[in-house]
Amino acid sequence: MRIRTVRPEDSDQLIRMLKQLDTETSFMMYEPGERTSTADEMKHRIKHWESSGSLFLLLEHEGDLAGFLSASRDAPKRVRHCAYLVIGILKGYRGMGYGTKLFEEMEKWARENAVTRLELTVVTENEQARHLYEKMGFVIEGKKERSMIVDGTAVDEYCMAKLL
């Protein structure tokens, strides 16, 4: 298993992995079939991540993508120290410590790039993810009630953060 940063030439494989994630969990933003990004659009996004000072890590296993962790930063100076995180790992690779490794790699980057606040949201019922985040030092700062509709049911999310 290898962790590396995303490259524009990963766009096709990245889209396939994201679409597979959409079918494997109801805890991510997109529903199955809803993601419509093209390879060119993804290449543009990858270049934007690179130029914006954000981070997008890939989890790679024998040439195939198995997961990702993104840390997005905004341009205004007043919030440049913050990064919003999203993580996704394919079902066959969950529970093997790869999420921890992705977070450790991201945190090294954060410290090297003057990021002192990490933020994320998690569906309140996603206990496995919440356990990982708490293990990595994140705390619940609040709750977004009925923030998403999943399979016709309103679900809540916790807002979590970690200060470095």
C-alpha cells in the first residue's frame, strides 16, 4: 500500500474510484450515479488543488486506487490556516489502518504548511468514521441537524475539528 499525492493523469482512475465509493456507502455526499465529472473536469480540479495550496492524497494498492483524503484550503488570509477534510476508503480496504496512515500523512503536510485547524463533518450514525476521527484527536464542536437527505430520511452530521 502506498500513499501519494494526486496527479492530473490520475483523473480517470480517480473518477472510477469515487463512483465506486458512491455505491459502497451512504455516508458520502453523492448518491450512486449522481457524480458526473469528466476526466477533463477532474484534471482541472486536480490542478486547482495543487495551485491553491490544498492537498489530495491517494491510497494506492498494486496500481489501483483504494481511497483518498483531501484537505482543502480557501484563499483569504483570515482562514488560510484552516483545512476542510474529506476521506473515503473503498470497502475492501476499511478497518486495516489505512485511514490512520492517511491522516498521519495529511497532518505532516498541515504542520509544514501553517495549517493549524482541521475541520470535517461526519454523519452522526457513522460510528466507525467518528471513532477514527476521535482517535486522531478530533472533537465534536456541534451538530448540523437534518443536513442531508439519505434514502428519503433526514440525517444529522457532527462538525468536528482538531487544532494543531
